[in-house]
Amino acid sequence: MNNSLKNIVEHYLEEHHVLIDISSDQRSGFIRVVIDSENDITLNDTTILTKKLIESNDVETLFPDGFRLEVTTPGIGQPLSFPFQYKKNINRDLTLQFNDSGEEKLLVGKILSADNSQVEIVQNEARVSVPYDRIISANINVSFK
């Protein structure tokens, strides 16, 4: 993440919004900003941030030849990174890769609960709690049933 651009975007975020990812290509002038929140992000939320960034002289300074901007929310395949994302997905299926005493393990199950320090998953009727600091990757399993 370009720190200058990251700082600019974070300055314009609403208090309850979190910057998940930012990518940019200086040559093409393309900027992609991914935001999330404990609450749902609306189209109005992304529109407001887009307008603020477009009107920002700070972004214009980084991209003097112009830029194209996309402000979006995490897609289906986006890994979970923050405790609130686990909380938002309670009762959904998850694939979790984590470190267990130096050994990498894989867990596939349903999110039962989540707090600010760990997520609890049920796999084959067994409950497993995994602290966030041991998680390597976590993705929601999408089912089109």
C-alpha cells in the first residue's frame, strides 16, 4: 500500500469505516479502494468517499496526469482480516488456515461466535476456538444452493 495514498484515504473515511485494501498503478492512474464496516456499507457510503477523494487536491498531487478511482467493498473471495468481519459472518461456513504450536492446520466449519480476540467454529460437532493472532488465512465458503 502506498503510505501517502493510504493516509489520504484514511483521512476521508467515515469514523466507522475501515480501509481493507488500497492498490494503485501510477502509470495507468488507476486507484482501487476497498472499505468495510461493522455495519453494512451502502452505495451512498462508497459514493460519498469517491466524491471526497476526487475533490481532494492531495490525490491530484499524487496523480498529476489524472486518475480513475474505484471505491468498493470486499468481494466474496476477500479474506477476513478484522474481528468485526468474523462477527458479521456468524452462522456462515468458513475455511480457516491457522498455526497450532508451529504446525499449520486447516479447519472448515461454521462460525458460532466471534469476539475481539478469537473466533469459535464448529466442525463435525466439535467446537474449536482460534485466536486471531494464530490465523494465517480465513475465507467464507460461498454456497449457491
